[in-house]
Amino acid sequence: MTEYEAVIGLETHIQLNTTTKVFCSCKADSWYDEPNTNICPVCCGLPGVLPVLNKAVVEKATLLANAMHSEIRPISYFDRKNYFYPDLPKGYQISQFDQSIGKGGYLDLPVPANASLDKQAYIRRVGIWKMHIEEDAGKTKTAGNRRLIDFNRCGVPLVEMVTAPDLRTADEAAQYLTRLRQLLRWIGISEADMEKGHLRCDANVSIRKKGETILNSKTEIKNVNSIDAVRESILKEVERQIRETEAGNRIEAWTLEWDEDTNTLKKMRSKETEADYRYFREPDLLPIRLEDEWKHAILANFPELPLERRARFIEQYGLPEYDAEILTSERKLSDYYEATVKAYAGDPKKVSNWLMNEVLRMINDQELNPAEMSLTPAALASILKLVDAGTININTGKSLLQKVQQSGKSPEMIVADEGLGLVSDDSAIRAVCQEVLTESPNEVAAYKGGKVTLIGWFVGGVMKKMRGKADAAKAKQILEELLR
């Protein structure tokens, strides 16, 4: 297998999170609806109906084209893609062919190092061959010896995006989908949930000898519903093609179906080519004219993208790559971190530590939205300032996170109301330190006998008696003085 390399391209169908479908007023997301209840004459392709383009579809597709560094065409057209399938009621699909919304583009893919394989981290630039708007077809389901059809999904707005054959491993393909899903959620155009079909992927796979530049016959893997399944199906197809090639057999251009239950690939049919679809211009729709004023309005608040922000966090805040990767995994989390850093005006790494170790645990356990928490960035910054000032200790600060989230009160108010501030009075701490030593003659003897690590045990006893309110550093100083 070391003599071969895989050549992989991915076709992704991205469901846009618009309120209504692309050419009618039926709602777009019907995941929880009963079959065939979210349809109308336009969805079903009844005679005499006319499509009307949803403006939001164009705007979200433009955001994606910009994020993928594509050329955004000022004029694009819709076409009819003709094929016959039971879940395509019109007998054709309204799509875009030669003059689509976006032209070209790329996505830079940071591939992490793999110590076990002795591979260094690198950047794989994945080119984009096609990016176009289209309507979704329906969905078929097998029930015993019957095929059932649900038209609810007909007319749901999609952007289909086809990469160049730039991926070389199944892991790179999985990494591409992970980054694409992150990007779609970041710019707010899709929920990108593969289980619900918001993001669907077909993989085109071929092999060649290492060092060659030719493109051999490829197969297409369909019906893959998770990133792990994409990785697994590509691995199995690469292994199969190598076995066939080594046996002297020719690789046929098949369309393969991934069976989730058995984790196997099955042949569906021979692969179609674009000539099979007999494209022609859609006569019922005008061209999309994306004038400069409209385009500028769409892109006016375009955000800093994840990889750009990740690089900036490393440079501007001095964060390790690990921290920057986690903190830019979601836009809301990234915004929360940066707002906290500005409010705190202290060590950005300290903010990162608290956010990743304490706040993220609370977010995940309670399924919270960072942008809607009672524990705002300003509140988290206040807790860090209280710890820095010695008003509270670290453990009290950690307990404050949950109390602020539950009550909505400010950290300062909770500290005052519950008397959580540290006791720094020398005489009060000294009295408790003396009490702990008096109650622990065996431990005192052991300490004086050379077991100096017991100082932590004594400090713990003082903290317990004072319910965590003692200044731990001052308690340790007094204990060492008394023990001398």
C-alpha cells in the first residue's frame, strides 16, 4: 500500500438555514414534520406553477463564496438539470451549471502532526471547482418490499460545492469536513448537522502510484452521514482499489453506497457524467444580478474567519496553539474569550485557563450558549480581578462561576451577601493556626522530625475551620512561624 496514494475530491451539499424554501413559501427545515405535510404545488412540480427566488438564499450563498475565497459573479443563471428519479417530482432539478454564484476558491486545511506516523503538521490547500445554488430533491425510504417517498425536502435551498482532487488521505477528507462544518456555523448560514442532512457528502476516490500526476478512473461514495463514516468508507474503498489494481483488474467508474449497518460499500449503478443531465437555462427564472450595492450590504459585517482568528490569538495574546484551536472552535466561544480579555485587562493566558478548564465544563454540562449566559464576559473578568486582589481565593472564585450563572447577580454582590471574602486579619488566622497545631500533636512531631510536606496538611486544616475564607499564603506563613 505504501506504493500508492489516494486522490480524493468531495462533493458537499449544504442546506442553508433560511426560513422558507428556495422557490416557495413552505418552511425550509421539516426534519420533525410528518412525511408529505410540508409541501405545496411548487414543491410537487404541479402543472402551471412558477418558482419565485428566495432573496435570503442568494445572500447566504454569497457569504459562503466570500468565505471560500471564490470570485462572486455579478450575474449568475439557473439551469434545468434533467434526470428521472422517483423523488424528483418535476423530472428535473433547478440548479446552476456554467454561470453559478461562485467561481473557484479554496479552503486552507491545517492537518495536525501525527507522532505515531512520524508526520509533521502541514497546510493542505483544497481548491474549489464548483459552487452553485440548487434545490433539494425528496427522500426515499425502503419499507419491506416497498419504496416510500417523502417530498418534504423538495425545494429546500442547497449550495453544492465540489472540491478539486486535492485530498490525499481519508484523514484529510475528515479534516476538510470538520473545518467546513466549523466555517458554515461560524458565518451563520447552516446548522451543518450531518445527522439531519444539513451537510451531506459524496466522496470521489481513485488511486495512483506515488509520484504520478495522472487521474485514474474514480468511484463515487454516496449516502455517508457522518464524518467518521466518510473516513471509514474512503479507507475501505482505497484498500479495495489497491487489491483490484494489484490483481490486474480495471477500476470501473461506479457509484457506491455506504451501508451504515454493516460498514460496507455496495455498488448502486454506473456513474453518470454531466452530459447525461442535458442542462439548459431555466426559462421560468430571471438571472441573479448581484449589484455592488447589494453585495456590499451582504458583506458589510463579514466576520474574521476561524483560521485568521486562530493565528491572531497566537500572535496577539501569546496563546499556545492548543488553546487557540479550542477557543476558535466556535464563533460565540471565541467572541466570549476576547470580550473577557478586554474586560479583564490582565493575563490573556489566565483567561484562557479559566475558560477552558472551568467555564467550558459548565457550558458542556448544562448545554449553555456562551452568548446567552448570565456569567457574562464582564462577570468572569470581575471574578478574576477578585482573585488577583486577594479578596477571594481560587476555590471561591470557581464556586462563584456557578452562583453567578444561576442567580444572575454580580460576583461582588454575591461575595458581599454570602460573606465569601478572605479573612486576612493576622490575629484571627493566628488563633485558628494555633488551634490546628494543638489538635495535631502527632503531625507536629512528624513535621519537626523532617516531614515538612505536612505544612500543606496544616494549611488545609486551617482552611477547613475557616470555611475556605482564610488567606492561604498568610496561614502558611503563620504556621511555619509557630512550628519553628
